[in-house]
Amino acid sequence: MSEVLPNFEGLLREALAPVEPPEDLALRLEDTLTSITEMAADELQEWELSAMRDPRNWVRPAAALVAGGGAGVALVLLRARHRAHASSGGFSGAREAAERTARDLSRETRKLLGDR
């Protein structure tokens, strides 16, 4: 009885073929992260300091801090990576790349925080 053995190498090659993401993925991700950051900021602005006395009221502000902080950091990193990828004319060294990335991160952080 001769069974047909599957071509495992061909199946793996097919399964692991690179998939191109949609072209507007970065824009949609940036919009989503921006809206999460804005919603968290709005939640924190509406929160009353007098409610701090009751620990049951800490959940919403804590969740807003975590969600807004995470989205803000992701947004800063996304924008810095996009800027570095767009202007990748080739760095002459790792030090220059690190300095440029640090400048981009600080610029995006200032933009996100509103130049505070």
C-alpha cells in the first residue's frame, strides 16, 4: 500500500510565507493609540481628588493611567520608528543611531504631553 506522503517542506514554506500588512495599518494603529491616550487623559481630568479617600474609587483612575501610559509610550515609539525608517539614509554608527532615536523619542514625548 503506497501512501502519498505530504510534502512537509512545501507545506512549511507555504505556511511561513511573509504576509504584507495593509498599507493603512500604521495610520490606524496611530489613530487608535491617540484616541486611547486622549480618553485616558479625559478620564483623569474628570476624576475628583476628593475621591482619593475611598480605595474603591481608585480602579478607574489607575486603569486610565495604565492604559493611557501604555498607549502613549507605544505611540511615541511608533512615531520614532516611523521617522527613523523614513529617513534611513544609513547611519555611520550605532552611536549616531542611538542619539537620533533619543532625540526623536524626546520630541514625540514633548508633542504628546503638549510641550509641558
